Amino acid sequence: MRRQIILLAALILLINGCGKPENTENQSVIQDSSPLSTAVNITEETETPLNTTEDLQADTPAPPGSISEYHPIVIKSPGSDIGILLGGFNQKWLTEDEASAYIQGNEEYKLLSLTDYLGVGIGDSVITDNTPIPYTIDIQSSQSDHYGFLAISCDWNPLPRVPVQQSNSSEEYNNIVSKILEENGLKDIPVNVVQNYKIDIEGDGQDEVLLCAQNIEPIGLGATFKKNTYSIVVLRKITEAGVENIFLTKSIYLEDGEWNDGCPSVNSIEAIADLDGDGEMEIILGYLYYEGSGYKIYDLVDNGLKLVLQSTYGGQ
């Protein structure tokens, strides 16, 4: 029953998301999901520049919370009664297996949404019951199970700068996505941006923009992919060379394909937070695919995105 609740919650969580790529040798499928992805640079950007602003706001004061030596990272889906342990950090990134060995229970967690600090919660010990999600933690808080949250046990402020939600119907960013699709073989395909956030990830006073766009439906997600479908999650960053598109994931399907050519999936930006206490923010990407789901954590390093943690549950 717990497995069914968690998988159902994952579907609810990702219902407005976009897709995770699977490796394929089919030439009609364009994908980029490598751990260090610098992806496609789009240099002709003068007509649609990345919006820049002054500092979004002064750094927010650190919320209260006690120190947890191994800083476990937990995410709870809307509708679920339990959180999933993604891993942790202690001078290095810890997998969920490594982090679980140090969690005794009764740790205090700071709770975050994508754009807000929600308060604190107390976590129980790790539950391991050999389900497709092997490491889970029940976090007691005043938050309703109807809502999801990111939970991290740490002594720093995990939300030093607050992501700003922008309009999914922005003409500027719809044009940017349309250009990406055209450059990858999809012309005259309707653009469907499902998430659009502006955030100064590095704390250098320069905003980045994180976009998720997809036309793959999460309901009835199967093992085959269809012609003229796509799923991209891209970070727009200003560098010395100009505006760069740095892809967290890029799946563009030019022809129909069978399951052995790769399974389509949908992704969702789940959190943007400082998960390791260095003052810079990491990105948590959730994904849902045929008979499975999972999360990836990316760190922005030298104008590239480095995959530092990944947890996948179900079919692989």
C-alpha cells in the first residue's frame, strides 16, 4: 500500500512537468542527459535577451534549526504521508544508502517549497522495507499531506535567495523554446512551457532562468514515444560568451519509436536550494516514466551542470 501511495503521489507531483530522457541509438531521437551537460549554445540572442535585474532581494535571514552532522535531504510529494530520502552532504555528497547509516531519528529539518520557507519538522528514523523506494522518512510537521516540500537538516540558510515564478505564457521565453525546438528539427510545433523560474543561483548578482517545457502527457505514459514530442529542462545563463542554454535534460522525438529506443518521461523542477552550505543553489529535478520515477540533483559548476546525486525507483 505504501508503494502505491508513493507512486501515486509521484504522478500527482509531476502532473505539470516535462520528461526524462532515456539513452537511445535511434537517430530520430535527440537527447542530452549526461552527468556534466554544457549542451547547446545559442549565440544569436539579441532579439530575445535574458532578462536581468538587480538583486532580487537582500539575503533572507536563516530560519531556525539545529545542526545535523550529515545533513540528510528528503523530499515529500503532495498527497504522500512520507518523505523520500535522496541522500545528504558532509564534505561530500552522500547517496541515500550512505546517508541513511547516520540518521538516528529526531533530527530537525527545515521545510521549503520552491518559493517559500515553510517552517521546521522532526524526522523519524529511516524506514527500509525493500520496496522500490528503499529509504523513506516520516517527517512530523504542521504541513498538510496535501502539500509537498523539500526537507533538509542543516545549520545554514538553504534558501538564501528566493526563486521568482514567472509567467509560462511569456512571449519572450516561448520564443526561446520555439527556437530550441526548431534548431533540433521540430518546426511549427506548439510551445508548452510548464515552469519558468528566475533565480540568482551563484549569488553573484546575476539572475539565471530555469525553464521546463514539454508536450508529453504524464497521464497514460507508456513505453513508446511519439513523433513530434519533446521534453526539455534548460538553464539560461549569461556568460562571457553571451547567453547559454545549459540543458538538464533534452528529449526531442522526430519519429515514432519503440520501447527499446527509449522510454518517454516527464520532468518537474522540484526545488532550487542550497543543499551543501556553500551559498550557491542546487537544482532538484523530479522525473516520472513508464513504471518508475526518481530525482536528480544538479550543481552548477564552471558554467556546466554536474549531476551530483540520483535516485531512481521502479523499473529501470
